[in-house]
Amino acid sequence: MTKEVGKPISAVRVQEKGQVTIPKEIREKLHIRKGDLVTFVETEAGILIQPAQIVVSAALDEIGRALQEEGLSLEQMVERGRGIRGALVEEQYGVSDDSSK
């Protein structure tokens, strides 16, 4: 018997410090191990708990889409960031990066 997405698999009790145990079946399915980070996302339907690497992957995908829409490559974006950081360092600390000259 398969479980439908969105259906509760099991209930767990919230402990004194707000801690809950993610059921073993879910930890195994999502490859969540001791020490892994998880994120909590509030949705209209409730709270979504995800392994942090899923969130990072989704964010990187979104950045990639935004870069494509702007017609920029990742290399161009990195170079732009270096320029901005250099200008901020020079402005705040009076230090210029002469290595690029």
C-alpha cells in the first residue's frame, strides 16, 4: 500500500524545548542523517520540513533561471560581484585591489 503525498504518515509529540523526532521512515526516504540541516517553510497548508540541500538546490536553480532571463552567464555574474566587492572595500577601508591592474 502506498501513501498519498500530503497525507500524514505518523504523529509525533512535541517535547519540552519544541523538539520533535522525524519518523525513521521519512528520514530514510529523504536521506536525513544525524547532523544534517533541515529547513522549516511556512505554507498556507502548514509547515513544510525539507532537507537543507533541497532548498539550496532550488535556490541555485532559481538563480540560474534569473541569470538566463537577464542574458548573463555565471562567470559574468561572479565578475560583477568581484567588482562590487572591490568598490565597497575601497569605499569603506580606502584599500584598492591593484592585482587586477
